[in-house]
Amino acid sequence: MHPDADAVGTALADSGLMTKLFVANTTWARMACEINCAYRTPAGLAAAALTPSLPLPIARAASLHTWPAYRDAMEHLVARTDWSHSLRAVGAGGTTVELTWGSHDRVGDRDHASTLPAASVRIIAGAGHHLPLTHPEICRTQLGESA
């Protein structure tokens, strides 16, 4: 979650080399994705080796996207979603949303998220970006509390 597409661009520009190489909308990222697509099995095995905390089938699935699908998701779901508008609509119905981040997850703007209408931010100590996979019990409890 970011305030707008410019903030997403700034966050990517301020990120490390790996993020710039694989996440930003650059020629290098497109080429890396094309190589990934051409060699999905080895790319999946490399992803699994680089993320041993994830179950093997999930880590290997990281290589199963295409550049157009990835770019469209980044553009339309990440960069262009108007979270303030969406959460204002949710709040108008009396519903609240708890947004959960791992303390080691650097993706997204927590400060911005904490200002959104009908939203609260919860930080899980010791968790990272793959929180739903590494801490499923927290997610199950959180979903059970909302039922």
C-alpha cells in the first residue's frame, strides 16, 4: 500500500539492487523475467534455494508468471489502487480492516496505511514479507476474530 503510483516508483527507486532488477519496470527486469520464463524449472529451483523458509512448491511457483501479467499486476493492483477510497467505502458500512505486516517486511508504506479510514495496522514481530506462509496460525486467528 502506497499513497499513489509516484510513491510506489520512489519506493522501488530507493530499494536494493535485487528489487530494482526484478521488481521495477525496467529493461533489466523485463529481460530477467524473459529469462525466467524461458527456463522456468531451473528458475523455480533457484527461487526455492533462495527462499528456504518457504515450502518447496510455493517457492518454485515464483517462476510461473509472465512479464505482461506481472507488469499489469504491479501497475493496476499495486500502483493504482486507491486504498483510501476503498477503505472509506468499507468504513461507511461500519466495517474495519486490520492490515498486518511482518516487522521485517519492507514492502508497502505502513505510515500511510495507518492513516487510511477504517484501517488499523498490526505488526508481527520477527515476521517478513511471507507472513501468511511463515505464520499461518496468526492469519487463521486474525480471520477467525473477524468472523
